Amino acid sequence: MTSVAPAPAPIRLRPLPEDEIPATFRRKKRAIIYVRVSVARADMISPELQVGHCQTLADHNDFEVIIEPIMDLGESGRHFEDRKIAEIKEMARNKEFDVLILWIWSRFGRNLRESLQHLDDLLAYGIEVRAAKEDFDGKTTIGRFAIAQMLNIAELESNQKSDMWKDVITRRMNNGLPHGSAGRGKFGYYRCDFCPPPVPGKPMDKCHRCKDGILKRDPKMNPVLARLYRDAAKGVSARAMVLWLRMNGYVNWTGRPIDAGDLYSILDSGFGLGFVRYTLPEELYEVITKEDGTTKTKRKSAHRDITAYLYVKGKHEACFDDPVECEQIWDAYVARRLKGKSADDKAHDHKAKYSMSGVLSCPGCGSNMHSMMRAKKVQRPWKNGQPDPFDVLFRCTRHMKFKDCPIGGVYVTLETATKSFRTWLEERAKERPDEAESLPARVAEVQAQEGREKPSEAGLRLTVIKARLKELQALEDKLTDAVMDDLISKESARRRRAEYETERAKLRSEKSELEKEIKNKPVIIPRPAVEAFTSVLDVYDIAEPSEQREMIKSLVRTIRVNRGRDPKTKCEVYPMWEAPPEAVAAA
């Protein structure tokens, strides 16, 4: 009987842990620390303390912390959309670390279902998840059960706190108090004359005079709030009201100038007319269906329409003593807010906000540039209701929206662009008549004259196409009459009509292309006389921004903003009597 040769022993390419391997040959596990704090408060576990416990666990297990701790400060554990868990999962997918260290399991999340889903994803990528104060082995059955229980307890605690706050909010609404404590007061109202101002992170110290939480009318600012409501009910624009507030030095409670968004927040609350508002329950959350068919609840944006609130009578005093007047003003204000954008657009004059709006262009893609303001904390003081030109920035619109500008976009301040235009304008105004009649100027004038007198080939072809379309319409009418008089069979008429329709479709397509070509063709005008530049220069500084823009558009085709910081070469002016600039190729 032949004997069967034994199977060869399997080869282990990776050595066993008990094998003698020099410490220098062992690679430490790479770890990252994740920290989350929901709300800054006096009794919170600080991020530094959490990091300290996590670092102790890493040192004890010989983990190498490869990056600075990843922190979600001010983020709730009930939701994952605005947190950095997705970033951590992307790093895990790319094998950038081996261990994720938490302080306790509730720091990962307080939503059991979603927390377990994200943990399963990390485990599937081969990541080991550890908690410094609740260290369970997630690779074992008992360990995974313990982790699930800790997450379940975290969700229970969160739900209990949520129920408690819901009861508090309901009680405040029934008592006619605003949603928040309003310890800092509201615009036109203050809390108390004797209590110290509130300190962030510490409980408010209230005296017996303001224990009820009812705010009092501010003798100085309450009449301002009343005027704002009257103006809004009359149809005064938000911009006009904001300019009035800024010209008179009125600011919000932080000391920051009031903008249109702040103004609408003040008026939409209805507080000055004796109301307190609460968000309707159905407007708090929305249900989202994922690609795999599962659903989740997501909190809606805080920027809600005025119809998303429930307005109830508050216990504080309104700006107006007559309750009937308060109701009338509130009804007029709500009616105006509910008219929609279309009605507001009809009443809006659409004046340009800045003198350079629609004038500046990017040299890379040729697109226009849109304006933005610097951060409010670094803005300079406003003058005559207008921001400082240094604080107004113009950026390439295409780069900001699509990131596909060939040169990566450019930017310039309103101050630099205005100075460049004024310098160009002063140079034109100082030119002598013989300089104005130079060869380039004469060439431009001849081109403009030819453009007015001699129609282009596209224009001639467009005229022919329009005439032929009218002929085809007349032929179809005759064809219809012939069918009705039995002069031609219906089948022959159908074939003839198909031929007409084919030709009409081709002509319409060509007509559309020609009209587009003619529309995009730049118009070259004769060069104005030197006196025209002088007259513009005399009235430019005293004109409104919209009027300044009209003056610029009458003389300038575009102002191209170049890269670099040199004010002399930053902006290049192309007048209406010269051809438009060509786009700069990407380097």
C-alpha cells in the first residue's frame, strides 16, 4: 500500500508576536485622537483634558500619535453631517492611521444607529477604536456589546436632556417669555438697571427685580425700533433703513454696525410689537432618504421664513402703547414680507451698489468680477452710509463658483480700481488736441465710422434669412388654400410641408447663431473730445455710486484686473473706442 506524502507546512510570511524581533524593526501603530465638545460651559470636560487622557492611553499602548488631535468644538453628538467623522473615515480608507482614540464613547456620538454604522465602517477598514475611560476590545463579541450599551446610554442621556429642554421651552411660551433667556437683552430692550452684565460661560446673576425674565423698554433705543417698524410698514427699503442706522451710529448689542440681515432678524421677531415667537415643530427637522434607501433626520437650517414660526403674545411691553396700532403695523409688515421677491423687484430700482460693478473683468477667463466685503471685525468705519473702498473686494466670479479660471482668478479692492480709473481719466483730460488726434485714435474713429456705415456680412445674411422665413410662411398659406380647393392631394401637400419645415428649421438655427454673433460683436464708438473727460472728472467725486458707474460705462469697455500687487499695473483700462482685450493664456 502506497503511503501518501504529508502536505507541506504552510509558510507564515509575517512573524508571530512571540518571535524574537528587534524593537527597531517593529512599526508602532499609528493613532489619531478625536475630541468633541457640544457646548462651551463651566462644567464641560475641556478639550485639553480629553486630549490628556487619550495621550495617556496612547503612551501606555505604545501608539504613535501622528497628527494634532481632530476636534469638533461646539458640535452636537446627535448628528454627523457637520462633524469631521467623514474626514476620519476618508483617512481610514486611505490607510493613514491604525487606531482612533476617544475619551469616552459618547464623544463619538449620541445617536445609537448612526454611531454604530460609522463604527462598523471604521472596523471594516481595519481601524481599531479605543476609548480612554471606557476601554473595551471592539474585536470581541462582548466588547462590541459593551460599546453598543455605552452608546445606547449616551443616546438615552441626550434624549432626556432634549425632553427637559422641550418642557422648559413650552413653559416659557405659556408664560409669554422669549425662547432664550435674552440675558443680554434685545434691540430696543434691556434686562435690568442693577444686575451686572452677563459673562459668557457663567450663569447670569439676577436680582429680585428681574427674576421674572421680562425685558424692559430702553428709553433711548425703543423709539428707534418703533421708527423702523413704521418705516417697514410704509414700504421703506431695508437698505435705506440700514443707511439711516449707520449714519446715526446705532449698533447692535455686540457693538457691530447693523446690516440688512440683522435688520430683518430684529423686525421678523415681532418682539418690538409685543410678540414672542417659537419655531413650529414641523419646521425643525426634515427626513432625508439616503442612496441605500435608509432614512435619517436632519435639522433644518436656522435661516427660516417668517411663516415657520408661531407668534404668541408676550408679557413685555411693545414699542407702541396702543395694541390696535401694534396689530395694524404687524399685519402691514407681514403682508410686505409675504409678497415675495417678484413684488419687491418691481419696487426696487436696481441701482448699482458700487461704481465698479459690472466694469471689472478677469484676464484669464474674461468673466466679470463680483463684490464682497471684508470680515466685519477688520472693517474700517463707514463714511456717509458707504463702506470704506479698501474693504470692498472684487473677485473673479468664475473662479469663485466653478474653480475653472485658467489663471486661478484675480482680485482687487474698490479703492485700487477707482484710483486706476481716476488716473486714466486725468491723463485723458490733460491730453492736447493734437495728442487726441494721434494715429491710434484716428484708426479707432475710422473703424467706428465704417461700423456705422457698412453693414456686416452677418447682418446682410440675417436680412436674407428673415425674408426667406416670411416667404416660407406665405407658401404654407398658399398650400393650405390649395388643399382646401382640392387643387393638390393631401399626400403631396404633406410632403411639400415637410420640405418647408426642414428648410425653416435650418434657417432658424442659422438665424439664432447670427443674432448671437452680432450681439457679442463689440461696438466701437468715436473717441470723445477732451472736454468730455474734463466734465466727467468735475462731477465724478460728488456723484452717487450708480451715477459714477454710468459715467464709467459710457467711456470704458472694461477694466482688466491683472495679477500682482503693483497699483500701477494692477488695472488696465480699455475704452469704448478700442477693441476689447484678449484672454491671457494660462501659464
